[in-house]
Amino acid sequence: METAANDTTADEGEMSRPEITQVMNFARLMGEKGLYPVTTARFRASALEALTSILGDEEPCDVQSLLDNLDSIARRWATKRVAKPDTASTYATRARTLLKDFISYQESPLSFKGRNRPAGSRPAKTERVTAEADVVAEEAPAEPKVVSAPDQVRSFPLGDSREIKYVLPGELTAKEAGKFFLHILTMCSDFDPFSPAQAGLFKLIKSDSH
């Protein structure tokens, strides 16, 4: 088995902090090698990226420092994002597992067994919700369901006799439309949070929302 140092080379420009990039690429490597379920690898990497986004340039971001201060980082992230405590706890659990596994892998790559589930077993409920969808949901305020008139139902053709049907509320802002776009993006069959193009869309819309 190759060492993580060789397989987790960061893509240029992916993140400004090489330590965090290395751990995120480690998660992707574990998915590729079957040591993590692919979706689990994505969830854990996304959780780590989200939590560490609140760190300042002067704060340490080596693996051990992140692990030692993860609870505090998660609380700060929840405060900034106005996130639910359960969401912050889920993110912290995912990130903590990833960081511990990264340390274990670095210490002994050949003996690392991963955390893959037995075939046919169901993932935990929290693992069935993407980290990106969590962020979109926690940022959007809860609103009562509105029964719309039939003439408000619209459709968007995709080709090959496929279309998207949707209902617009009475008013819709560009910020709200951006959040909905990110929500739909995470449901696409080719969604890849590590794709520079797709990651750029998240950054563009989120930066324009603040």
C-alpha cells in the first residue's frame, strides 16, 4: 500500500493550508482504495473543510492541533453559521474520525484497515445526508409550506425528454436562488466537491451571499 505522503499530494490552489489539504486528499484516497465508503470519505472531508474555514491565518492547523481543539472549532463554526448544535456535533464527529484515521495511517500504512461497512449494511442516518446539503439547509431559514396555484408550476427542459418542474414562491431573491442551486448541485450524479469547477461555484455563491 502506498504511503499517504505520496498519494495525497494537494492540487495546486485547492486550499491555502497544505496540512488540511493533505488530510482531505487522504479521505479521497481511502474512498478510492475501498477503505472508506466513497460517500463517507466525501462527508468527512467536507466536514473538515467546513469547520476549518473559520480558522485565522495565525492559528495552528497541524493535524494534532486540529484534533486537540476540534470541539472549540466546531462551536465557533456553529456560532458563525448559526448552525444547529446537532449539525456541529455531526461535523465534529466526522472530522475527528478522519483526523484520527489520518494519524493512524501515517504511523502504520500497512496495518491500517479503514472503516468500511460490511456489504449490505445501512449507513448511519447522519451519513446519508451530505455535508454540503447540511450547510445549505442550516443557512436557509425555515419557512411554512405554501400551496401554490397551478399556474405557478414551471418547467425547465433538460433534453432527452427530461425536465425539471418547480414552483416559485411569490418572491425570490438572487441569494435564495443561489442556495437552492447549491442544494440541487449536491443531488447530481456527477457531483464532486473536489472538482475545482464545482468547488468554485460554492465559493462564488457563498461569497456573494455575505
